[in-house]
Amino acid sequence: MTVRPTTPDPATGTTAGSARPPALPARWDSLVQDFLADRAALDRVIERFGTPLHLLFPQVFTDNLARLTEVLDAAAVGYRICYAHKVNRSATLVRTAAALRTSVDVASAGELESARQAGFTPDRIEVTGPKGEVFLRTLAGSGVTVNIDNQWELETLAGLARPTAPVPVLLRISGFPDSRPSRFGIPVDSVDRALDVLRASGDRLDFRGLAFHLDTGDIAERLRAAETCFGLLEQAYARDLLPSVLNIGGGLRQVFTADERRFDEYVHRLRDGLSGRGPRMSWGATTFGYQVDGTSVRGTPVFHKYANTVAAEEMLADLLAAPLEGHGGRGIGRVAADNLLEIWLEPGKALADLAGITLARVEFVKESADGSVLVHLDLSRDSVTPADQEVMADPLLLPRYPPAPATTPVGVYLAGRLCLERDLVTAHKIWLPWLPRPGDLVVFPNTAAYHSDLSAAAAAMHPPAHKVAIEWRDGTFRATPDAEFRPTPPGGEPLSPEDS
Ligand SMILES: *Cc1c(COP(=O)(O)O)cnc(C)c1O
């Protein structure tokens, strides 16, 4: 087949937007880059496990955790980090968290079992999310902390709990001033009723404190939530309750892009393509959540989070230090410390940031009726992104047999292996350095958090991608099947999950 080449990138620093193809350069961890550059190590892994393949890098997770704990240590406040298990189903990451002595936030019976097997004891487990009666029965008396979602749950648990084993509980609060509506949590105005139940059930429910979780990158919204919770904690003290925890949830952001300017330039061109002002860069009728009306393109795209450039530790430091108006300008960290409150966090994606990649093989390349080039892969879209998202970070193309051919970039769409029209891995056009050939490898960046596991199904009876942990030890990259992975302390023998 013939494919019209795109004007090559002259790589001479030409002005933005002139000749080089649009791109969404991805951020990669240096350990992951080293692994991909070690072609022998990469080939050994692929030969042993095949493709598609999710690779996890527990050492990157460890580094992410270290950066957050450094901020918390500097804030001089008591804290607890609960790794939000739901971002990734692997044993590798939850066992790594257990060995690093974090706590864990689980949101289902399956995650609870996974956390226990990883070595978490009940005092280091917190259960969030909506829970039915069956699950509440297993939680009562188990020793884990229950983060209460609603009044029914609180009353049901109060009925199930026994004075011989009081259940530690947090109340999740929602409905803060100017926050978007949330389906989770007890509304601020109804906390009174919940406090009454806690007061009346003091022998069975051990009230630990309040919690919120906001799915936003907005610091101001979190500050309003924290301020509201400090006020509600006062109400609790007034009723002789003794809460000692403020749980500020997760939501610390990931950074996907390595080049903000090129990202913006790409999105600009994508919008021009939608409005007809420039060449089309999207498949079919896809609009990515934009409202396209004639030549106007409005709204917030589904992929807005890929534009973030604020690192999680920076966001956390800002959040802890930003002045609270109602507390004489002290920050959350100071107010908590002054009131002997422990800050709990539930980071998920921030801990898994850059700690996983996904490998796929090119099966074949074809041209569709409208002249678009489709590169078919041996995985489906749900292995690298939730359905309603669009991953705006370029994958890496590697030749089946090095060296890479020297040719001009080609604009393509990546197609998945399911016989469904919607199974396009990218619905936006991406430019690859050469026209892929069967057997070439496509590497998706930063897939560990929510991308690889959130919606992956065994559709069309394709088996799901294997998971493999990759570690750099003793001068070489070691690959271990996920189920067999045991964290290795520096210089030591691998821990069995039971002794960690
Ligand atoms: C999903 C979830 C988290 C993790 O959120 P991230 O944005 O991945 O940090 C934390 N807490 C609760 C209650 C959640 O539902």
C-alpha cells in the first residue's frame, strides 16, 4: 500500500506549528526508559511472556511514595498514607505498598482479600466506597476502619457491631460549598444526625474522624472541604466525641506530558480539524467531548487531565501550606497538628504514576475508505484506557528487529483487536516515525493507574494481557510474573508477603 508521507520534522528548531508533525510527547520514568533501551532485556521479557503485556515497575512506585512522604515529614504533622488499591489490580503494587509499611484503601471484598494477602493487617486497612449489607457484615468485627458513605450504612453497621469489638469508623462528608455534586458521602447539612448515631453507639462504633475525597485538581475546593470538616469536628467535640483524623482523600494528579507547549499545539490543531479550519485529526464523528457547532468548538474535552503539569508532591505541599481564612491563615497541616489531628491521604494514581507501561504488537496496517491509515494491534482499547477517555500521550514505536528504519513520520490511527467499530485505541491521529510493519512493538506510557485495569474485559474471548513486574537488581532487569512477585528489601532476600 502507499501512504502519503507527512512533512518530516526538520529537527532544526523551526517555529512551532510550521513543519513538524503534531505530537503529544509522553513523560517516561528514567528506569522505564533504561529498560526499553536495553533491547536484550526487553526481548527476553517478550519471548517469555508474549504480547500484549502490562509491565509494572515497583521501584517507580517506591520513588513516588518517597516524594509524598518527604512533603508530609516536612509539614510536621502526623499522617497516614492509604494506597488506593482500585487504581491497579496487580499484586505487585499492593505488595510493594505493604512492604513499604503504608496503609491501604480498599473498595470491595476482592480488594480487601488482596490487601490481606499482601500482608496488610486490619489496623492498616481502610474500606471506602458504597457497601451493601453482606460486605458490612464481613467488616464488622474484622478490625478494619470503615469509611462510612451514608446514613443507612452508619445505622446498619451500628446494628451489626458488638461492644466486644468496636468498629473504627470515619464519616465521609460531601456537599461542600461550591463543590460539584457527588454521589458519595454524607451531606454537610445531615452530619448532625450521623453524630447522634455515633454518640448513641459509642460502645460499638469507634469514631475516628472525618473524610472527603474530591475528584478535582482544584486546591481551593479542597481547602473549602478541609475548612468545613474542621468546623464539623468542633461539633463532634461539643458532643464529647473524640475524633482524631482528617482524611483528605486522593486526587493528587499525575503528569503525563513531557512538553506542555507541544501538547497545547496538538490540541489547537485537533480543534482546528474539528471546526474545519485545518486538516482533520480525529476518527469519524469523534469530538472528545467538545461541542462542535459549525466552525465553533467549545467545552472541556474528556482528556483534559492529560494537560496537567503540576506534580503530585507539589500539589500536596501547596494543599498543606495554603492559608485557611477561618484559621488565622494557618494551613491544613498546621491546623491539624495544632489540634492533634492526624492527616490521612488516599493517593491512588499519584503512587502509580509512571510505574507501568503496556506493550502491544502490530498485527498489520491497512487503509480505510477515507484514506486513513489504521495500524492494527493485538490488544483492545480497554487495556490501555477507560472507554470514556482518550489517551493524549504518544506511544513509542520500536522495530521488531533493530535498527529502526529511517523514514518520514506517518499519521495513523491505532486500531484494537475487537471486531467492534468503537475499538480504536486512538481516535485522534498520532504520528509515528515510520509506517509500522507487522511485528513492530507499540509501547503505551504510564498505564498503571486506571488505564490498564479499570475496564479491561476478556471480550471476544481474547485472554487479558499478562502482568509482569520489572525490577533493576544487581545490574540487570529482572522480570517476575505478577502473581509471584515479592518485594525485595534493598540488599536482602525477597520478603514473603506474610512476613512483610
Ligand atoms: C478512587 C479513590 C481514591 C484514589 O483517588 P486517586 O485520584 O487515584 O488518588 C481515593 N479515595 C477514594 C474514596 C476513592 O474512591
